[in-house]
Amino acid sequence: MILLSWDDLRGKGITYSRSQLYRKIKDGTFPKPVPLGENRTAFVASEIDRWIEGRIAARDAADTAAA
């Protein structure tokens, strides 16, 4: 299992601020981080990849519906 840091999310093209991501996590629209220690969290890479794929699928569905 691969874990991603907050900084690694930027490398995946996720440019939301931490506060925006915390809101998305709270409302269930972004994967929850895994606590690694008292002051450290990380994200499961496969969950982040699925989230990105879902965003692409939503875009494609909207394009198809508009056509």
C-alpha cells in the first residue's frame, strides 16, 4: 500500500488548500487521511486515484449529457 503526504497530493494535481480539503473530507467528498502518528497523516494512494477517476467520469458524463 502506498501512502501520500499532503505535499504528494499536489504532485497528483490536487491543488485545493488544506482547509478546502478538510471541508471535503468532513462532507464525505474526499478520502479520509490515515493517522500515522500524533501529528502526521497520509492518504491511501489508491483511494486518491479512485477519487480522481471519479472526477474524470463525472466530467465525461456531464459532457455526454450536454451533447
